[in-house]
Amino acid sequence: MRKIRIGLIGSGIIGKTHLDKYAEIGDAEIVAVCDLNEQELKKVAEQYQIPNTYTNYRDLLKRDDIDAVDVCLHNNLHAPITIDALRAGKHVYCEKPIAGSYIDGKEMLDTARECGKLLHVQLDFLYSQETRAAKSLIDNDKLGKLYHVRSTGYRRRGRPYVDGYGTKEFNQKKIASGGALFDMGVYRISQLLYLMNMPQVETISGKTYQEVEMDKTRRAISGFDVEELGLGFIRFTDGLTMDIMESWAIHLNSFEGSSIVGNKGGIRFPSYVNGVHTPFSYHTSLCDMDMDATFDLGAADYRRHQLQENEDSFASSQQHWIAALQGRVSLLPTAEVALQTLLISEGIYLSNHLNREVTVDEVISSSKSLALPV
């Protein structure tokens, strides 16, 4: 298989994470990197041995030897740069969330379709051993008819910048658009939507909070105006429901892992709290006895990689992307899943603003572009 030649736009924390992933993939070649920070750009290019550097992403897009562009920028920059890249004839891999607003994300997806290019969004949880196990159980009818899922994400005090890590831009609506829901909730919500086979949203009810005390100096510097706790309840047209609780900061010692329940069985996803790991588990009844089970996911993953063709293409988001560009596998509908995830998050914000349940049509009609000028 030929190598896939990639141009990276944004060499910050997330960009370096992507570069580390690509370094593990022999069929990926990073030929160019772009960033406004010339000092950081030079450092990254030297560290990762990237031959070409740019401070203007439009110059990078003019290259005719690049197959795909990887966009690693703040949320409200995703749409304009992704759209420009697609129109320049490049496939695009975009960091999560897909965009800062539903209307921006939809334009990205529509443009990809119009241009006949692939649009992939970083939803790393889709490639976990737990997601693969859950999908196998669901596909083999071990849960039966699904009817409710719960998305839970816990940090005791893990707000970017104000709690000691990350940059202040994560905390500003004008740049990030959202807080805990956009930063971490996107992983769990998208994971569950994927496993539910993308049911159509009908109504959304939600509430957001910013209540836990934070360092006053860092609050002032960061302009912190996003949620540290997001709550939601979603009804889907086929009777399925979802509830959401995503925390950057809360005075509790743990949350249980996310879950999926059906009329034949249920799944609990792992939780990692204060160094304590609760494993993936399956729950059902056998011979009128309630049963709780765990699995050797590592052994199952090993067998899949040894016995199934192209199994390496599902080992990570980047590996899946490269395999899809090579034509070895069909790209998972990550852009569609990411867009529906964004619709739910935006619905929670609208419900919080209006203090009532909202319909999916209300969310879509009220969505406004938050794309920053580039």
C-alpha cells in the first residue's frame, strides 16, 4: 500500500498528540505542518522531522502532493479551515468536536459530500476494546431491544487552565463554544450514538452549571464563560432515551461508567476514578438468576488482530483514517456521528437558555455560525 501524505494544521498540544499517533503508522507520512507560532512551528518540525513549514494554511493547501489535511485547532476554527481544505481537493481529518455549532458542522459535512472528499472526525472512543465488545454483544442480540443509555463523564476538578493545565482558550465561548460537553462529553455521547445506530433525535432537555469555586486570578485571565457541568435528557423518535451528566468539576467522589440497557441485557462501561478501575461488564438473567459478567477483552482483541483481515485499521482513529484513505476499509460515519453529538450538546445549551424542553427543529433553526474569521 502506498503511503498517505498528510499536512498538519495546528502544532499545539492536540497537534503533537496526532503526530505521535502518526509516528506509529508506517503508511503515514507528514510532509508539512502549519502554525502561526513560528518558534513552536520550528521546534515541532525538527522534533518530528517534518520537511516543510508554513505560517499560512492557504499556502499549505496549495501543495499538490498532499492527500489529506489534519486540522488540530480550536473548535470555532474547524469549519472555515476544513471547508477551505475540502474545496482545495484535500480529504480532511478534524479534531473533535466537529465544529462550534450545528450549522457549521453541517456545512462541513455538506461540503465534503459536494467535493467528493472524505471527512473524518476524531472520536477516539469508537476504537476502544470496550466499544468493540459492546457492538458485538448488541449485534448478536445479547441486549435485545435497546431502550435507554446513560452518558457519564467525571472529573472532580479538571477544568482547563483554571485547575492547572491546558490553555485558557478552552474556557471561552467565542473560541471553544462549549465546556465539559464539548471537551469530554463528545467522546461518550458519540460512542453511545454509534452503538445505538444513530437514532433520530426528537426532543432535548438540559441544564448547565458553573458553580464550583475557582482561582480568581485564573478566572479573570481565562474569561471562563462555559459550563463545568452539563446535564441532559434526550428523546429519540423510536422510543429510545438518553441521559447525560458530564463534569469538569463537581463535589462528588465518583460517577458510575456509561451504560446501555435492553430488554435482554445491559452493559456498563468502565470508569476510572481516583486510580480505581471498574471494568466493562455485562448484565442479564439466566435460568431466573441475575448475572453480572466481565470479559477478557485483551484476549479477544488479540484474536481479532491475528484472525481478521484489516483489523489494524480499527486500532485507533488515525489508523482507521489511513486505512480508509488507502481504500482498505470504508470510513466509519464519524462526521455524521459527530454532527448528531453536536446537535445534542447545542440542544442542551438552548434548553438551558429557554428553561424548557426543545425540539430538534428548534435547535436546527436557531443554530448560528460561530466560525472565526481566518
